[in-house]
Amino acid sequence: MAAPSSVTERERKYEIVAGSGVPRLIGVAGVATQDAPVEQMLDASYYDTETFRLARSGITLRRRVGGHDAGWHLKLPVSADERHELQLPPTGDPHKVPGRFRRLVRAYTLGEKLVPIAHLRTDRFAHRLADADGRTVATLTDDHVTGEAGGATARLDEWRELELELDPATEPGRLEEFDRALAEAGASASPWSSKLRRLIDDRVPASARGEKKPSAGEVVLASLREHHDRLRRADVGVRLDAGDSVHQMRVATRKLRSALRTFGSIVDKKATAPLVAELKWLGRQLSPARDTEVTEERLRERLDEVPSELVFGPLRQYLTRYFAREAEEGRTRAMATLTGKRYLKLLRALDTVLTEPSLTAAARKPAKPGLRKSVRKAARKLERAEAATHGLEGDELEKALHDVRKKAKRARYAADTVKPVYGRKLRGWRKNVKAVQSTLGAHQDTVVGRDVLHHLTIAGHGEGQNTFTFGLLYAQDAGRAEKLRETFATQWRRLRKGDRPGWLG
């Protein structure tokens, strides 16, 4: 099956008083003409799991007949007004969700079967809004909808709504201009994110809501849910081979693992230990793909800095061949991971932690006093890691500094988790921790870079390449590493003497 086509959809929906006409929007947001309505009959069947796992995450999956884009549509939320829509043609079994879409939403469905949950018929009257040059600015539709949902009890409903959708080439900010004009014309913003949600909203389990004075457990769970959402969005991106998606998935994985370890006194660490181990495994599986991206980008930038007279032979072409092989191996490994049973089991375990968390007695404490100990512990681990670097040299020092970097990440993530209750008080300390982490990250890049350059030199020599330039870059990285260690020493003193709450120690 061909890859799905993709479009970014920016729109808002509006309630309209029964019997009222469609607002005229000439003169708004550059609109010069408003075409007469073109009628379309749309018939759509919607799919989800029996527990509405897609709807709970704001995802819509449907097969629609009628209109210019008939076929299978998968809509993924980006923001309140923006959705990423993937489309497949209406081929194959009309009652079976295409395998490509089933795989794309696997992190949300957890392997549960996708079944029909609703049917919507829409009598649509579409008005094209164009500028003075005839270019489409937006489309205003007057939709008359009939919906039916199955389940234990059937439901029928009818309503009318307006929908204002910007053309992909239109500046997103113009949506606000249309919004004001429609409000002045008597239309009000719809409380529903989609027609489907309007029909089935009371059947979809409500999302957890934060309290004004949350407990320690509620703060930690809110952070875990955020990283879980990021992991699932990145999962879709990796399957679509979207840029930076592997990196985003690794970050989400690392933050989930870090939160579970750092706040093990809140979400019982014994209960989550198997999940923490599996998250570590997932990170390792994704590492080759991401490391290849980072290393290639960095080496190409470094090569661009070398005077042309010191670049011997077709080194850029050689790098292209080398990293193409590495990237293909990394992607193959990542995709094998995401399609495997072990990963699905991990996702289910993570879902259980979030829906049926094993909270300790400490989780019931008010957030401020309840979270201090965990953050303080992360800070002390960072300090002990730095102390362990004293007196070391060479490879041992580089390994120890890498450990400091990892402890700095965990300390920063801890500060991010408690930001809702300690944001201002930890701001200065977090900033200094991040500076240390960034510098040591750059230092680790030189370590990895030298390993790769050493390999490239040997392999290139065997293929008859002039590898002088790789040796030059190796020497430059060694010098850069030394300067970064000096920067780290300065930043560490600033971290120790900088602003921090007294309870942090």
C-alpha cells in the first residue's frame, strides 16, 4: 500500500443559532470574495477501541465517502486549532482499518481491536473565501449533521455547525481575525473539538484534572502522563520516518525512566522496577539511529570548518556512504523494536502504571514537603558524581564526566517535575544544572566523535582514502574537549555558589 498523504489542518468550529444565515466575511483577513455554497454529501464511519483509547487522546480515525478527499483519514492533534491529517484512498475492505493506520496508532490502542463506534452524515455547504488575486484564503462550511453511535444504548443526534478552515498556505494568525468576525456575526465557539466528540463525549472516560493544591503523587503522575503523551506522539513520528522523531522518543523514554527512579518514594520503585528496566532497553534500541544522526551532523559541520586546502579526497561522499549504511541499520533496529511484542508489553505496563499507580504513603503528602527529599537526593547524587572525577585522567576522566552529565540530566528532570510547586525557587539552580549538562554533552560529543573518526581513519585507509583530514579533526576534538572541561569547572563553581533553596543543601 502507498504511503499516506499528509496535510496540516487549521480550523475552528462554531455554534450557530437555528435559522440564521451564513455570515459574510468579505473584508476579513484579506478576503475579497465569498463564493456561493457548493453542496457535498459526506458519509463517515468512525473507528476506535471499545474503551475509546483514540478519542481519549484526541485522535480521530474514519472512513469517509463523498467530498474531494474520500477515503481513510487519521487525524492527530497538534494544538487546539491544528491537526495533522493522514489520508489513504478508499481501497480494500471498507469495514477494515488499513494495516498502516493500525500500526501507526499501536502506541495508543495497545493492540486492542479497532471497531466501528459511530456514523455521521453531513450535508455540507462550502463557501470558498478568496483574496483579490483569486487565491483561496479559507473555507467556511455550513454543516447539517446527523449522527448515530452504537454501544449498550444507541444514540441519535442532529445539529448544525459552522467550520472555518484555513488554506494550508494562509498565515495561521488570520484564524484570530476570522474568529472575531464570526463572534460579531453571532456565532459562538463550539465546546467540542470534533463532530465525533460531540456525539460520544459522555461515553469517553474523563482525563485526570489537576487540583489547586495537589499531592506529591498527583504532581509526579501529571509529569509521567506528559512524558507518556510525548512518547506516543514520537512513536507515530518514528513510524512515519519524521525528522527528529527518534530523538524525541529517546528523550521521552529517558524522562519517564528518570522520573520513576527519582520519585521512587512516591510511585513505588519496587513495583515499577521492571518497567524502568524495559525503558532502559528501549533507549538502547533507539540509540544507534539517534547517535548516527548526531554524529553525522556534527562531523559535517566540523568538516565545513576545515580550510579547503586541508581536505584531501572525496571525504564528504565517503561520509555519505558510511552514514547511509549506519542510518539504515539504526532505522531497521528501531522499527523492529516498535513492531515487536516486547515493546507492546512495555506500553501496556506503562499504561497500567498511569491508570493503576502503586502509590506510597508519601504520595499523599502535600506536594511541597512531599517532593523535597527526592529532588535533594538527585542534587546530592550529582555532587557525588562530580567529586568522583577528582584526580582522574584520560579515559577514566571522560567516563566519570559522562556520569556527571547523566546525573545532571536527572537533577534537571527532577526540577522540571516539581516546577508546578517549586518553579521559581529552583529556577536559578536548574539553569546552572542545565549549563553543566550542556557543556558535558558537548564534551561527550567529542568523545564519541573521536571514536568514530578513529574508525573512519582505519576503514578509509583500507579503501584507499587519504585520511589526513580525519586525523586533523581528531586532534581538534581532543583540544576542544580540554577547553570544555575548563568551562565545566567554571560552571560547577557557579552551580555550587549559585542561587538555590536552603532545603536543597
